[in-house]
Amino acid sequence: MADITLIEAVNLALHYEMQHDPNVVILGEDIGENGGVFRATLGLKQTFGCKRVIDTPLAESLIAGVTVGMASQGLRPIAEFQFQGFIFPAMEHLVCHAARLRNRTRGRLTCPAVFRAPFGGGIHAPEHHSESIEAMFAHIPGLKVVIPSSPQRAYGLLLAAIRSNDPILFFEPKRIYRTVKSHVENNGLALPLEQCFTLRKGTDITLVTWGACVVESLQAAETLSHHGIELEVIDLASIKPIDMATITASLEKTGRLLVVHEAAKTCGVGAEIITRVAESAMCLLKAPPKRLTGFDTIMPYYRNEDYFMIQHDDIVNAARELMEGWQ
Amino acid sequence: MNIQTQPMHRYIDHRGNLIAPLPEWANDTLLQQFYRDMVLVRHYDKKAIALQRTGKLGTYPSHLGAEAIGIAIGSAMQSTDVLAPYYRDMPALWARGISMLQNLQYWGGDELGSSFPSISPDIPHNDDMPFCVPISTQCTHAVGIAAAMKIKGLHRVTVATCGDGATSKGDFLESLNCAGVWNIPLVFVINNNQWAISVPLHLQCHAEHLVDKAKGAGIKGIMVDGNDIVAMYDALLQSLDQARKGKGATLIEAVSYRLCDHTTADDASRYREDEEVKQAWQFDPIVRLKTYLINQNLWSEDEESQWLDICHQRINQAVEQYLALTVQAPESAFDYLYEKADPDLHYQRDALINKAMRMEKQNSGGNNG
Ligand SMILES: Cc1ncc(C[n+]2csc(CCOP(=O)(O)OP(=O)(O)O)c2C)c(N)n1
């Protein structure tokens, strides 16, 4: 099979799982005939019919609430939000119901649902189309947050998310929906949730990142390698829970930590990772940990967008500072 | 004009007089059963408030005045149907077979109060939703449940309930709208008790009647006297039957009045005239049915006092059981969060257990010394 894009991998996983599990249904705005605004659900309605591929009225709170209701009855609903920036009306259901149904009923009812949303900036979109708010969801007990960063991980992690019996926020980095391509084996094999993926081995710095920043991080690692600095690049992938074991094991080799994320700095996931290292693996560090994040600003309209996106150079510079200041 | 005297679906007026021939289903035994159930849940309610006042229950929302609505809902639904209730629906749950003990447990601050046992031999797993505290959210869940039934081809109907205040919220309107578009087996029941805490109906809604909202959604609407259990049960039977036959959703506006404070944390006298409440008592659903039954020689004061004895016995037994329950272990908060806890949660769980043990030791030390 030819190489496919990340969005095609999402589509492939949806096709696979709907084919194999009659309880899987998908719902959202424009997902039927139109195949979703990014075409993630292309062809599904034609294959599985309008009872399993459901165009909803334009109402995000409804979409989330209906998903909770369906999941409570043993379906495995997958809800699509057109953009992460439109998930706010649904927050009440995600936080108050999806996250709590199992606990509230002491396991009598559960919420095996996936809430998908494209996220992140860099596609010259209008306001409210560039949000990166994974930390908000990671903060909520009862939710899990997963972010794929390659076609293969989009395929395997989405399958795992659908099969999971817990509610999962599945955020897709839309900037790389079509720019990264790779081979994906359509074999129905899920990847483990709750686990990091080490994408590049290195000895000098542990770089932890996720989503679209993985692309620039790997590029920066190549550049730095020419200058004798070897980065170990880790794709966090599971934002909640965080796999600290992989990160700590890497720090045992490198002793230096750099976290890179597109989301705003304050109370971001980078703060969480660095705190955990400070709490339990401080002695492994040869230098203060560093984070390279988005700014604590509202994402500007696209004329200024590039200044706010993390560039390859930003990562190179941050890594150099981390090496130089504390040799 | 008092909304409770307006024309609407009604068989027995507030003086206990029959104003229309009773529907076919209305046999003497069933009416007596309705009456007994209403009396029982009213006395339960009184007891629950007393428990709260003496520190044995958390904040509790009384259902005083809403007995006919709940008992009708719980009795009309088949055990295989699914209920998405709101917090004032103890009577509906009771009539569906959920015990008083379970309700005490819930308001007593124990999640096990929502772990309902099966109520149907056909369905080993109880699919009813727990109470939703965020107003109106249960309506969207009910849409999902009803849609699930349609997808699975099951002839099970979902009933969602809410208050009049809840109809202002997007979730309610989004749900109604979607139920129409999807033509799903769903019945909405609004308990229009005319107050949402301190906000009266006219500050909540400018439509003439809440049931008018059904029109906007293209579904059937019935305005029912919520204090006439015969009318309530009848409207529910019709709507459930229509839903079961694939003919779509119905909105029932059950017109009633909240005869009580909003909850035990509320003092309604701060915002409500005594005169209004006094008038509302004339429409009491229980007195109405009792008058009718006595006039028909279907009930007597002797039977009443015998039944009251039984009620008190049953209520006291539930309270005794409730007070004797052991509290869930503190770490249970971790045990139902995810299917499987991650390593950090295990660590936090252990930390909590240590803390709880330390506190218990201190407490027992304090008592001894
Ligand atoms: C989303 C939300 N906002 C506010 C509240 C606080 N609150 C609890 S009950 C209530 C009034 C509800 O009134 P109504 O829907 O008429 O039902 P009633 O209590 O009268 O039966 C409010 C505002 C809440 N629980 N949820």
C-alpha cells in the first residue's frame, strides 16, 4: 500500500473499526455526505449508512451529551468537533458527565467514547481555529488525552482509543494532516495508549514533544547532530496519563530535559512534566530543565501567525542554551 | 389567571370531581396503587428532610407537590425503558423499583446510591441514568440513549425529565430539536412547578406555555395537569406508545407547583408570598385523588391509617438500613475513575490510604485521650 497522510490514516482506522465492531458509531457536524470539514470521515456514510454515521444538528453541547448517552448504552460513539476551538460549549458534558459516569455510578455505567478534534495553529485559519488546549483536558480527572503525530500512530492510537473503555479526547494536529506521509499497515493493530514513543535515540538532551512540533523537533535534532549534539526525541503521544518511565529512563542517559509544545506556557503540560522530573528524578539532571512553548497570548490572525509557531531554529537555540550554559 | 385552573389534559379536577370519563386503563386497583405510592413517597420526603435537619443527610431536594408526576412516570414506563431523571425524581425512581435506601444513600453522599440494581428480568444491567446535577444535561443524554435504541432496533423508550428553569438552557432546546429531526423514541417531561429556585416562570420564559416549545421542534406537545395522576399517566401511556411504535418524540408539560423550598438549603419565604403557596395547596395531587377515591367508595380513613402504619414501617426500616451502612473506603474515589489506573494514580491512591490511616489514628487517639 502506498504511503498515506495522517488524515487518511484517521479515516482508515475509522473504516477498520466500524467494519469490525457494529457498536461503533460516529457523529458530528457535516460528517456524512461531506465527510467532515477535513474529510476524516470520507466514505463512511456510503459504507455504513446514516444510522452509524450521523450528521448532528449544529450544537456542540448536544453532540457531547448524545455521545455520553450512547456510550452509556454500550455503543462506542466517536464524536467529531470541527475544530478544538469549538469544543467549549461541550465542556460541561466532557467534564461533568463523560469524565464522571463510571465513578458516579460505581462502574454501573461507563463512557467508552472518543471525542476527536483537529487542533493547533499554522494553517492560516480564522480566529478560534488554532487552539492548543490539551492541558485543560489533561487536568480533568476521568478523561484521557491522546495526540498522534504520524499516520501510523494516528491509525494505531485511534484504534486503541475506540477500543478503550474510558472517555478519550483525541486531538489531531491538523497542520500535519496532509504534510507527513508514511506507510500504514491496515492490520487493525492498536498501539498502546499511555506510552511515549522514542522517535530518535540520542545521548545529550531528552526532547519531549507531541503533535505537529514533532516535525520541527526531528529536523532540529538532525541539525544539532551535525554540530555534535545528539537529541533523544520522544513523542509524548499520551498527554494524560503521562508515561514518566520512558522520560526518566531517557534522562538517565542524557541528564538534560527540553520540553517543546505549541500550547501556551502557563499551566501547560510542559510544567507538569518538568515538575514531575523535579519531584522524582532531579538527581538525574545536569542542567535546569527547559521548556519551549507557545506564548501566553491569544493566537494572532494569520499575518502574524508564523511568529507564534515554534520554528526549527527555536528548538536548535533552546537545545544549544541547554548544552552550553551548563557544561 | 392561575395556570393550574387553565384547560389542559385532565380527568379529575382539584376538588376531586371527575370532569371527563376515565380512560379505559383506569381500574380501581391501579388508582388505589397510585394513591398508596404517592402517600408513601410524601412521607418518605418528610423523613428525608428531618434526616437532613439532624445532620444525617446532605442537602436534599424535596419533591413535595410533584408526587403525581413522578409516580405516573415510573408506573407508565416499562421496566425495559430507560429513565434520564433529574434530582427531584425520587418518586419516579421509586415507582420504577429503585429503593428508598438507594435514594437515602445518594443524598447521604455515597456514590453507591447511583449503582441501581436491575429492575427487569429481561435486562440484567440497569441502564437508567443517575441524577444529573448540571441542569438540563440529562436531556442530551436521553437523546443519545434513544438514538442508541433506534440504532440497535430495540423498542425501548427513553424518558427525560427536567424542571421549568431547565427549559431555558441550550441543552433542553438542542435536545428537543434533535429529537424531532431524528424521530427517536423519547418522551420529555417538564415538571413545571413554576419556580426555578427564586425565579418565577414569567422571568424564565416568554412563551405562553412551555409546551409551545414542542412546536418549534416539530414534535408532539401535551400540556397536562401534573397534579392529576390520571391525566399524567394517560399522557405518558400515549406518548410512550407513540414512541415505541416509531412515531417520534413527545414533550409533556406537567403543570404543578413546588409546595416546598427548593432544597433544604433554601428558604422560599424570602422570595415567595405565603398567599401563593396557600392557594397552591388547594391543588395538592394527593388530596385530590383521595377525595375522588373516597367519593367512589374506593378508599376509607381506616384503610388510610393502616397504610400510614405500613409506610412508616417501611420508611423507618430504610432509614435504619441507611444509618447502619458502612462508608465506602476513601480510596474508592480512585477505583472507579478509569477501567485501569495509571502508575501515578496508584501512587496517589497509596498516599491517600496513608493519610486516611493517619487521620483515623489521630481521631481514635483523640477520642481515647
Ligand atoms: C447548569 C446549572 N446551573 C445552575 C445550577 C444551580 N441550580 C440548581 S437547581 C436550579 C433551579 C432549577 O429549576 P428548575 O429547572 O425549574 O427545577 P426545579 O428545581 O424547580 O424542580 C439551579 C439554578 C445547576 N445545578 N446547574
